[in-house]
Amino acid sequence: MAIIAILLVVLVVGVTAKLLWQNSQVPEYVGMQDGQFAPLPNSPNAVSSQSEEADRHVDPLPMLATLEATQAALADTLQEMGQNKLRKAEGPYMHAVFTSSQMGYNDDVELWIDEQAGVVHYRSQSRVGYSDKGVNKVRYDRFSSIYAGFAGTEE
């Protein structure tokens, strides 16, 4: 019986260590490839404006008058939302990591300003776990609302 208990403890510690490691690493899918985000995973823990799946599709956001104004409004939106760190901002691309307050889970939010189409594409995915219980969609809704407020102040 003691051996089974030890094996269970080792298993739990191993799984926990793997999840902690995975949660701390920037995933390989982060970044743009020919104007496209990575495809969404099979798990229901992500949303994207480039997804064709109705239940995981979110609308792209409108670009403002200039790239610079859009970048500023996106950065202001991230700052207003809190609980995130901007990891990369290069040209039309931004990557922020949101961290949940209770469990410390990291979610990657990517933004890409498509100047030709006049929109900002949005992608949000949890790093660990299967289901996010709708967190990424709720985050998009809040992001969209705050961004609209900053966009409304553009002169």
C-alpha cells in the first residue's frame, strides 16, 4: 500500500512540474506566419479573429487612422486591463501574456494590425489545460470594449 501511495505522489509531483514548466514557456505557436496566427488547438481554450469555427471566432477590431494611433490604443487597452505583460511589440505585431490572479495560469494574447484590411486581428490561448471555461472569450469582450473607448477618443 505504501508503494502505491509513493507512486501516486511521484505522479502528482511529475504532472505538476510539467504543467508549471509548460506554463512558464512561451509556446512555439506564438508569432505570425505570412499574416496568419497559428491555427487554434483542438482544445476549446482559445479564440481568434482568424478562426473559421463559429464558436471560437471573434471579430477583428477596427484599425484607427494610423498604425501609430492603433498601436497606442492597443497598448493603452492592455495597460487598462492589467494582469498582463507586453512581451513583444514590433511593427504591426504585439504579444502580451495575461496571468490569472488565483492560479497563476498564463494565457498568450496576440494582436496583429492588418493595415491593408484596416483591422486588428486578435488571438488568445491558454498555455495549459483543456478548457478555459470561456475565459479567453470574456477577455476578448473586455479588450474589445476598452479598445473601443480608446478608439472613440481618437481625434
